[in-house]
Amino acid sequence: MNKYSLVSIADLNKDELLALLERARYFEEHPNQKILDGKVVATLFFEPSTRTRLSFETAVNRLGGRVIGFYDASTTSSSKGETLHDTIKMVSNYVDLIVMRHYLEGAARWASEVTDIPVVNAGDGANQHPSQTMLDLYSIYKTQGRLNDLTITMVGDLKYGRTVHSLLMAMSYFNPTFNFVACKELQMPEEYLKFCDEHGIKYTITTDFSPEIINASDIIYMTRVQRERFTDIMEYERVKNLYTLRNDMLANSRDNLRILHPLPRVNEIAYDVDDNPKAYYFDQARNGLYARQAIICRALGIDPLNNKPSNAQ
């Protein structure tokens, strides 16, 4: 496993997180460069994606690298029965970095263990999504001016939502308070509650998306109930519209409140919220470009602040 692979947000310590945020800010100011000249990045998307794939590919292109890969696994040899092991070994012959999304939890970790090429996890099932976490952290920092001592309310699908799992772990360095708002079937998994307990993180668990919770929040992180994670379609139909944030619900919220969402949304944020200055989810998506530029450079051993390769290669 390459030591610069990023499979889980837990692969990064606090200093590494802050260093990536500093570099994301640099790339926001200087997005177009040629520091990846001669580098080839594979984007292997075994599961559908819009924002993640396009932002990774744009990040490579804006930094002067080249992209190969696929976004429909049915067009690849995996449809003929080729194993993930063999696909990764084969692609490793051609590229300097692999960015992979897969529908199976643990797939990215497995891929990173069968190649010496760095692997960046672009989402593995309901498990982790570390690049989303970095753009979330960057969005929180930009809107709040700090990461410490914030109250973050997570709403919706907390069971299968890999973005909230990764964000929870990353925020453990910054003394957060969490409100976990979900129906009984989609509450935060026990392993993440245990993580909070072990790290002294304060949290509440509730099914009620109440005015009191909204008005006490610095960040509201809405999530989509993910149909693709359900084996029972009737269960999905029953829970999919339980939580919807409407503009009138924000009337007495804090001035610094910002609303985040990893997107795509379905019904969980009403369209009348879009014009509220507290809505930040489209800006959040744009921040993904800068965060992923920072992640790509780290994986390739390039420090953009020095504009030269580090000793990683």
C-alpha cells in the first residue's frame, strides 16, 4: 500500500488535514497550473457519480495532467468477470494515481493493498468518502472562520451516508457538538456513536428536526435518503420524505448558519431555500475542485506551495 493513498479520513492526522485545507485555499486562488505535466490519473467509477468524478477530472486537467478511466463499469472487462484485483493490477501499469468509486464497502482499501500506485477513495458503498470530507471541512472553515467548537446538525440518512461518517471522524480534532436527526431505521450506526464516546465528542440523538435544534446550529448538514442502499423498496418509500428543510424553518436561525449537502438532493431541501444566503451547498460543490486538487497533489508527492515534487516519489 502506498503511504500516500487516501482510503479513509482516518488516514490523515490533524496536521495533515490542516495542510490540505491550506493547499485547497491556495488552489482556490491559483486553480490553473502545470504541476501535473506528464502525470496520468485513472478515474475508475464502478458506481454512478456526477460531482465527484467531474471535479476530480477537472482538478487533473486544470493542473496540467491527463485522465483515463471509465464511468460505466458495464463497458469494462469487469462485465466479463474480471476481478477488482486484476483490474487494479492492470490499470496500475498505465497511471500514476488511481481515483476509484465502488459500490462495495472496503473496495478502496482492497485496491490500495494490491498496488504500489496511490489510490484515492472516491466513495466505497456506505463506508467512507474522504475527498468529500475535505471539501466539507474547507466549506465549514470558509463560512465559519474556524473549525473548533461548532454545533453541527446532521439530518436524514445517517446509517448509509458515507459523507457524514467521514465528516464525524474528521471533526473529532475540533471539539464539535453533533445533533443526529434521523428516523429510527436510519440513525447513526453504533460504531460511530462509539467513536464519539471514545473521543469525548458531545452528541444528541433525536427523530425530531425541531426549531430548537435548527436555531442552535452553526452547520446543518442535510443528506439524501439513498434508494440504492435499500434492499426493501417499501422501507425506502416509507422513510424517504420524513425530513425536508424549508425556508420558513430558518427564520430564527443563527446569522452564521450555513446549510450543507453533499448532493444530489431529492426532496430534503425545498427549492425556496436556494435563495437564502445561508444556503451553501452549491458553493460547497465548487469547493470540491480545490480540495481535490490538494488531495491529488498530496497523493503524487507534489507540494504546490513549493511547486516541486516532494520525496514521496
